[in-house]
Amino acid sequence: MRVSWAADGGVRHLTFRLDPEDTITGLCADGQPLKLATNSCRIELPREPYDIHPDLSALAAWTVVAPWTRRAVAFDRPISPELALAIGQGWGVEAGPVGGSPRSGGRLAISYSGGADSAAVAAMLPDAPFVHFQRVSHPRVPNRWTHYRADVLATLAERTGRELTVVRSDLEFTLAEPRPGYPEHHAVAAGALLLADELDLGGLAFGYELGSRWLGGDRYLLEYTPDNPMWAPHGAWGRAFAAAGLHIVLPVGGVSEAVTMRLALGSELRPQVRWCLRGVNGPCGTCGKCLYKELIQAAVERRPLRTTIGPARPVARKWQEPPPYGGQEMIEYGCARVPGVEDTVFGRAARFLGATEASTAWLDRCYPPAIEEIPEPWRKQVHDFMADEIGFMSAHEARRVETWGLG
């Protein structure tokens, strides 16, 4: 893989060329097969940065091209030995040329999507600036996902009143199948990487919570994954970001979506919280994400579901089948707390799972090892917030995390 950047004011154009051993169908870090659509993308920064360290531009490119690179990647500027080593150890890919020095930074920023999880991070870190990624169309790839309202999400981010940097990019269109999306989940950080020197960033906080970090999320069904390839700090991506002087920070990595929902709705950002990607004047109320988050919100607020979605709708059919389910811990949590859930689209799932408030109480507290993963400069702030506002799991409750999916 050969990678090059070109600058046009604040716009950075990325072009890459595959080597003979590279393939147009690759794999994301979580095992998802990805088909390449095009070999270029652009990242529109709000201003022309005064400098971009070679490690930052290389890692930003790597978040895009990693799935399709097999043996070697050649960047357009020398990178530090530390980053080359991280790529070599993490992916078995020879990275170069090598010859640069490592970088560092001091501030922590939030990769802010506007959803409940990133809003919860914002509530925990009131002084941290936001970096928001906004999808725009690609000049060479048709937009077949026009219902994605990235403009609405960006407007909501602007209304938060927080220090905000909006980065616009068409990098999601480098991916043809399964649909436009991040080649790697970490590509959402490409803009933050390119601006890390300008903003003096040493860490970037994401809203990935207990299910995504430790319980596997949607693709790792019912599996405790301490070595999660996407978000473990000792994993490939964690080491690569650390080598580039921009540590991955997961402030809510030890708490469930029930906790992040409670924090988001109780924060000053509540009017701007939006997890739906389709809605204009509010959540659409008909997509699968709206249904899933409605279950969690109803459970937190101890009220019946507010939805007209019936069990025959495609977004609800999976809940009519026996488990396992993606995000099953939250389905159990919701089914145990929503009044009248037995008469909703989750009724059959509730009967299959048989969850109770007692059996899901562990999801109201923080998993202690998640605090140990926070880089030292920000660990105490996260620990103290969790101690004061959430509380920690007992040893018995922590075992619920560590035996997840074992029977």
C-alpha cells in the first residue's frame, strides 16, 4: 500500500495505491468484511493547521487503508520508529519510511457524535473540547445512503456551546460494502489526528461503553473480550494511537448504556442528544437504533415504551427469535424494568431471557478494571466521577462481566 497526502488550504486529500498483494476486499479489526470502492478521500479541516506531525498524518491514513493492506505500507513522510513498530506488531505490516521522532501532547478532547454515550463523556469531562466528524458526499462515489442526516448532527453539536471543531470528510465512501461507513472504527478520529498538534492533544476520549469495550458489542455476541481488538489499550489500535502521542481514552468504558443514558439525559446537553441518524426534527422513531435506545430510555425513566413499531417490522424481527442478541445485556436490563414490556415488540425476548432487576443490577455500576485502563493524566478525574456519581461493582458483580457468554 502506498499512501500520499496533498494539501489545498485546510483540505487534505488522501490518495492510496494498492500493491499486488493487497486486495479490494479486506477485514475490519472486528472481522467485518469490507469491499473497497475508491482510492481517494478528503478531510476538510476548519482551518489550515500550522503543522501536522508525520506520525499523525500516517495514522490518519492508516485508519482508512488498514483493512486492505497485506504486507507493507509506504507513507509519504518518514514516521517514528515507535509508530512503525506498533503497526508491525499489530498488523504484521512493514511500515515506513522510518526516520522521524515521536510526538506528544497535553490536552484531552472528546470525539463527540452527539449520542447518549458521547454526551455522557462530555458530562464527565466538562472542560474537554469536542471534535465532531461530519460525513459529506464523495465526488466519485454515488451516495446511496441519503437518509443519513450528518448535517443535522453537526448542527446539534454546534448548539452545545462547547469548544467545538467540526471536521468534514468523505472517507466513509471509500467503503463500498456493506455500506458507506468507517473503514476502521477509528477513522472517525482522522480529523482529530490531523489537528492534534494544533490543539495540543495527548488523548482522545470516545463514548464506547461496557458493552462495546468488554462484552463485545453487536458483532461479538455474548463474549467477554478483554483483548477487544478495537478498544483494548494494549491492542493494535491502542498501541498505534499511543505511539502517535494521542492516547485512546474510554471514560465510560466501564459502565452500561443505562448509565450513559442517565448521565446524558441529566446533563445540560440533553436538548442536543441525538442517537438517531435519520431524524430531522427529532428521532425518526422507526429505525432499529431508535427502538433499541427507546427501550433503554424507558427503562431508565421507568415508563412504558413509546413506539408504534410492531413485531412484524424488519427492525423488530430479531427480538421475536431466541437469543443471543447483540447488546443483550441492555435488552435484559430494559425487559426487566419497562412496565408492560410483555405486550410490546420485546415481549418474546423478555420471556426468553427471564431477566429481573436483581439479575441486571450490576449494569448500574462501574466495572473497576475499566478505570485502570484510563491513561494516567486523566485517570483520577474519571475515577472520582465514578466513585461520586455511579459507584463500583462488587467482586461478585465484576464476575458477571468476566463470565459474560460462558453459559
